[in-house]
Amino acid sequence: MSDKEPNVQEIGGVKIAWDDSDINSQYANIATATANREEFFLLFGTHQNWRGDEKENMVKVKLSNRLVMSPFTAKRFMLVLQHSINAYEAKFGKIGE
């Protein structure tokens, strides 16, 4: 655990202590997802569209992170993300599409 108090939440009667002592942060302005029968793959990266090749009509994307998760975890992630987006939009207004 880090020097500060651990972040403890209770979800469904189970206490979860989130240990962020080894957490990494990385910026992404692009993301995509794919899946096979056993796993979901979330790919994150950055693009610099101001450097796009106009001759080839192409933008290069540098992928930096891949998260692999089970279908069950992917569905829980989708629900948590939707809840977070709803809370954000309630506070700051709708996000443009």
C-alpha cells in the first residue's frame, strides 16, 4: 500500500482495498476494442492528426497499451464506464459525439 490510507470500498457486502502504489498513468486520445470467444482486448494509443500524411490520406496511431480481460470483466467495465459517463454528463453536460 502507499503511504496514504488505502481506498476501501464496500461493494455487494465485500470490502475491496484498492492499492495504487504501483499504478501507471498514460494519456490516450484513441481507443478501440476487439474480442475472441475467451477474451476482450482494449487497445489504447495516441494519434497526432496534424502530422497526417495528406498524400496517403492517413493518420498514424501509436498504440501504447493493451488490456486483456474476460467477457465477464469486460461487461462489468462497460457498466462502470457507463455509470461514470452518466455522472460526468449530469455534472458537466452532454459529451459531444
